[in-house]
Amino acid sequence: MKKNTITVGLLIAAAAVLPLQSCIGSFALTNKVLSWNNQVGSKFVNELVFFAFWILPVYEVTSIADLLVLNSIEFWSGNNPVEASTKVIDTDQGRYYIACDGKGYTVKAPNGDEMRLDFEADTQTWSLMTAEGESYPFMTMIDDSHVKMVTPDGDFQSVELSQEGLQAYSAVAKAPTAPLLALH
């Protein structure tokens, strides 16, 4: 009886300490399941899948895994293992490896060259990091329907996220001026 009391006391103490870690975490696994659910179909189908996943304890299991394991790994290492992945893309030029670490992407070309794409949340800017450690911002999010894109002469141009906006930017990007960066 006394052993059970000690065991229960330790479990209660461990459960009480978990919220005091100041580790909210990103709940990446749960958010991936929710994101997938949002892409299943119409809002009615999404709602039915949502309820089914609560009944089948999919969300409960992913939330507990995030809470007890993945968010702790993210807190101590700075990276969430769910967000980290490597994709392989085969092209006519060869095989490219794209590694995601949750903070950006590392692209390895068939010839061994690497480049890094980083996202800075504070400024909502994507940058290209060269092997020499130089950073070149190339896109900044303005709002839901506009971005600022780098032009071949190094300036930035506001681009509307529409077919017309993309065509206008494409015309500017193909203009016969010296490019800011020559990427192979």
C-alpha cells in the first residue's frame, strides 16, 4: 500500500512540474494533423473528419506526444523533430536534396553545391544564405495578397499575389540587366 502511495505521489509531482517548464512548444505533430484535415475536402467533410479524429483519439495521442516528448525535444535542442525532414527531387539536371529543419531549407545540388533558405519571422523575410555565409533577402511578406520581391538590379518591387502580378514580375525578372546573384 505504501509503495502505491509513493508511486502515485511521484506521478502527481511529475505531472505538476510539466506545466512549470515554460515550454509551450509548437505542437508540430498536432498541427500537421490539423493542417492535413483542413485539406481533406469541403468544410463539412473537414468537420466530420475533425470529430472522427477526436472520437478515435488521434488528436489526443498527437497532443500527448507533442506535450510530453516532442515539445521537450524542441525546447532543449531548438528544433522539433517532426518539422525536420529531407525530400528528394529528381530533375533532368540530377537529384536535389532539400532538408527542412523547421527554421528554413538547405538545398543540395547534384554537383554538391549547397544553399540555405532562411525565414526570419520578425521581418517576414526569406533570405538566401550562400556557402560563404553571405545573406541575400529575396522576398518579404507584406500582407495576404502582396510580397516584395528582389529585382535583377537589386531593388525590391511590390508584387500582387495573382496571375497578373506574377506575370508582371516575371517580365521584370527576365529583363536584360545584370542579375544580383548567379545561381546554378
